[in-house]
Amino acid sequence: MSLHRPRRLRTTEAMRSLVAQTRLSPKQLVLPMFVADGLDAPRPISSMPGVVNHTLDSLSEAARAAVDAGVGGLMLFGVPRPEDKDATGSCGQAPDGILNRALTRLAAELGDTTVLMADTCLDEFTDHGHCGVLDAAGRVDNDATLEHYRALALAQARAGAHVVAPSGMMDGQVAAIRDALDGEGFTDVGILAYTAKYASAFYGPFREAVGSSLDGDRRTYQQDPANRTEAVRELLADLDEGADMVMVKPAMSYLDIVREVADRSDRPVAAYQISGEYSMICAAAERGWIDREAALDEAVLSIVRAGASIVLTYAAVEIAERLQQRSR
Ligand code: PBG
């Protein structure tokens, strides 16, 4: 028998690109963006190189640039002024709250040229920093929180979001939001469910980005990193409740979960390369230990290979630009 020679398919760049099984397209990348209230100028986030808290004007410019680079969607996070936070995160629901103002503006400027998504969660807006409202004992009250998610999703839909993205891991959040949206005629507004969201140490830089007030952790609602089948249970529930797309988060340490969810979902699967994943690569590259561009490209490619067809990444624009250049 002749020797097996898999290297034959690796001989030239042309051969390698012919047989490549995973291909990235800018259209499958979603750029998460932060818009902050009360800023005169965009404010860099020190733990996330190249990422800023936007003003409405700089958001508008950067969003346009992302769309021009071919990025497929934008995910917006609102950062209110600290004095506007309260126990129920009411500034998230107010039409003149920062996130809703940003959605209104981008919806008017970009129309249907992109998919405008909004983080549907309370943590950026609450003074205690939790993703839900608290009961008298200080515990996150699941069912009371659902009422707030309904209002939040409606406010975002009215402001022009194409997709709302509940990220708080409350039980029943997808069903509650679907019911609220349908009740006001927003049947075309989609739900990207954070289906398997783990209580991760890698969210660290994000908490700086949104000026999180959290003292403690999210382990009573986000999943335990030790668990796999729990993600399947969450998936089946979200599909049943009417999620249009499902998401796994973080991505890199959870590629097995991405694969598991992709194998079982009849709807598009997204994965979120979160702040810590992005910043680790930037930090190592700043020290000259790894090649930033190659590492970011490889990480995102691997997330797609694992089964995600949509990737949220802070590097969406630069990756999209590299892809466009290479295809020329
Ligand atoms: C919650 C939310 C978080 C992220 C996205 N949505 C923070 C958290 O769960 O603590 C993290 C994103 C990232 O780390 O890049 N609204």
C-alpha cells in the first residue's frame, strides 16, 4: 500500500485555498459597539485596544464605516451616565435613553443596509449591575425581570432595532419578548437569543467598557463552565420559545458547545468572541508574542469551523477589510 500523503493538498497556496473547508465572509461578522451618554468625544476603553465608548456622532460614523467594510450587522450596547442608573434600569426603556437614541439614529441613517441589533439586558442600566431586578432578599428575580425585558425589547423595536438580543439568561426570556413584540405588531423583529452564556472570567474588559456596577458574580443565571448538556437544554427551550438565532458565548473556550449547538439547531448559530478573548490577543501581540492579525483571523475562522455561521467580534471591521483585500 502506498504511503498516505495528506501533505499533497498543502503544497501550494492555490491548492490550499481550493481545498479549504471553512471560508469567512465579512457578511457573517457582527461588530459590537458601545455608545455612551454624556460624552463630548469618543472615550477609549483601556482594556480593549482600538475599542471606544462612542458619542452618537462617532457611533454614526463608525457604523457607516463598518457597513462600508462589508460587516453584516451591528450589536449596540448602551452606557448611561452613572447618575441615571437605578434599581430597575429604567433608562434602558426610556425612548430618550442612550441606547434607544442610538438605535433611532442608526435606523434612520442606515435603513435596511445592515442588521441593527440591540443588547436586551438590564445590567448596563442598573445601579447594582445585575442583569435582572432584585427581590427583597437581594436575589435576581427571574419572573419580575421578564416584565422589564418585555418593555426593553419593545422600546428597542420602536427605536428601529431589526433584532433584539436578550443576554441576561433569565428563564423564559425569549417567550416573554416574542409575546411582547407580537402584541405590538413587531412580528418582523427577530430575537437573537443568548442561549448558552457562561459565567466567564473573560468578560472582564467588557465590564470596564460599560462601567459595570456589579459587585459579585452572575452564577445564579449564567451557566457553569463545567456543564455541557445544560447548553442543550437551554437550546431546546430557546428554539421552542421562538428564538430566530441562537448564540454561544464566550466562543474560544466553548468551541465544543458551539459544535454541539450547531449540530442540534435548525436555526442560525452565532458565537461571541468576547472582550477578554479579543483583549488577550491584543495584549500578547503588543508584547510581540503573537501576530495580532493572524491570531484574530485564526480565532474567528475556528469559531466558524466549530459551527457558528455568525460571529460577533470587536475585530469585525479589520477582519472584513482583510478579507476584502484578499479577494481582490
Ligand atoms: C450582558 C452582556 C455582557 C456581555 C455582553 N452582554 C456582560 C456580562 O454578561 O457580564 C459581555 C461581552 C463581552 O465580554 O465582550 N448585558
